Amino acid sequence: MVTEIASVALPDGERIPKLGQGTWEMGERPARRADEIAALREGIALGMTLIDTAEMYGEGATETLLAEALHGLRDDVFLVSKVYPHNASRRGVQAACEASLKRMKTDRLDLYLLHWRGSVPLEETVAGFEALRQAGKIRHWGVSNFDTDDMEELFSVPGGDACATNQILYNVARRGPEFDLLPWLAERHVPAMAYSPVDHARLPKRSALDDIAHERGVSVFQVALAWVLRQPGVFAIPKAARVEHVRDNRRALDLDLTAEECAAVDAYFRPPRGKRPLEML
């Protein structure tokens, strides 16, 4: 049985979990395979049914892992994958999608993203995505690592305003998108998907997060994740390769930070006062 959790709306009104699961670097080490599969399945049971992957991850190895992890659970999951920029021509994106579907042993993706900007014109990529959607191979499409000017260009091409989300690097230590990108997306009802929401476990060794964590009896990473999850129009995809880690992430969704705690975070991790180029990992 899958538990329902807080959700955000896509532009067409469909609601998806506020907290999902990332899979970067999963499926690459056989010794960890059983733990990774158990973690993903536990996350699904806890309501973290949005799962993000990419053809780039392990050059397909992660998608192959997901075929095993999602056995018997595919209809419970909102499945996301991403296409390499060099595969993002009209024909290339269709071939790449078919390969991802084959590796994951499914007949459709719920969301398909362009991993980052490349040399292929956006008109071609959008046309490829739309052809896949019309064929029933994908249900929604979007982008990743697009800054505000990239989004403006995307929306200027035919069909570009059908973009469902922008997956970006966003966390308490990397708040640049708050200046212009997040407001731009919010105006168009396009939610942001935050990857590396705890900064790939590279947060400062001592910060305002530590004081909050100590007072609450939780981890610094749970506080950092809770901070991202409280942002409107943002959903997050932390990776967890162990069941215990998945459960910790799920508990962060229920951690309601106070105004005083958020002010302390702002004092240490200051919001941007001007435009910053979008960061990537």
C-alpha cells in the first residue's frame, strides 16, 4: 500500500509528490544493488512515488536497476528520465526514449526531460517530445539546468510553453534561482524540481542548520531538506541508497520549520540580491 504525501501541481493540474527519489550513481556497484532496490521500494511505500533517473546515469545501468526495483509497482510510480543533449534531435530523442523504455521495461514515461542545453535547436527537441507524447510514449516533458534566458527562449518556440517542469540545482547553500528563475517559473505555474537538495552532502560543517538540528533532535540534512520542501512551487528528489536514509528523508517532509528558524537560515545562507548564473552539478 502506498501512502499519500504532500504534492505540487504541474501546469495541467496533475499533482505529483512534493518529495521524490533521485537515482544518480545507483546501479553502478553490484554489492549495493540489493540495498538500492530495497531503498527505492521503501520510498514508494512511504509515498515518495516520483522517481527520477537519466540515460546518462551509469550509461543506462541505473535505468536497468529501476526495471528490477519497479517490478510490480510501475503503476504506482511517476517515472522521470532525461535525454542527453546530443540525443535531443527530433529523431534522436525518440530513439533515446525507446532505449530508456526498453531498459526500464515499461511502455511509457510520465515525464521526459532534456538533461541540459546542447547544440540541437530547441525547436527540434520540442517537436521530438511532442511526437513522443502523441504516440503515448511520454505523458509530459520538461527541461533540466535551464536558466531564465533558456526558459524564455524555450517558451518562444512553437509548443515550448508545454514544458511541465525545470529540474535545477537548488538548496539552502545554492539559492541563486530565487532572484529571477523561480519567480519566472512561478508566474507560469511551472514547478521547479530541486536536485541535490542537501548539496550532495557538502553542506558547511557548522552553520545555522546545526543549531536547528540540535534543538529538533534531527540531522542537519533533514533540516536542509525540510527547508527546500517548504518552498512553494518546488519539489525535491534526494537520493537515498539505504532504507534508513529513505526514512530519514521522508521524516523531513513533516519537519515544519518556524519563522524564527527560517530567519536564522537566511542570516547564514543569504538569499541573492542580484542575478547569479545557474549552477550545475
